[in-house]
Amino acid sequence: MLPLWLVMGGLVWLGLYLNVDRSVIAGSVLAVGLISNAFAWLLGIIALVPIIGPVIVKVLSIGFIWLLNAVGYLVSYIAIRRGYSKDVLTYRGLTVAIIIGIVIGFVLGKLI
């Protein structure tokens, strides 16, 4: 999997260098990563780190965090389209702070 990640990183760099649309690059990396299970391999490598690795993998696997972030992006998109861009920055900052607080609480709860 390491050569696959190196090739994907090189292609991302090449795409950014050639001014390819970023959504095309992100979609390509997502498709290749899901088809080849490269993301699962990367999480497995992270889980090998003693003590903190398994906790990081558990935090990344929490569906609630992903759902909360996705709803935040959807609401932000709608609000920006309606002209509330300054308010969106405030609320996204609060959302990120809540997510970081939940993650820190989860990690401390697992370690203590």
C-alpha cells in the first residue's frame, strides 16, 4: 500500500501543479482509496502506534462526529448562498470547537 500512497501523493501534486480542478483530484483520491482499501491500511498503520494509536482510530471511526461535520457543511453551504457568510464563520468555529471538545473528552475518557 505504501507505493500506492506515494503514487497518489505524486499524482495529487502533479494535478495541483497543472491546475486541475480540486474536486476532480479529491474525487479521484477518494475513489482509488476506497477501491484499494488504502484508507483502511492507513488506519491500521496509525493503530500500530502504542497507547494513542487505537484511540485515534476509534475517534476517527465515530459516526456522530462525521454526521455532525457533514450537517455543518450542508448548513454552511445554504447560509453562504443566502448571504450569511459572516455568521457562517462564527458557527463553523463553534462547531469545530465542539467537535474538538468531544474528541478530547473521548480520548481522555479512554486514557483515564
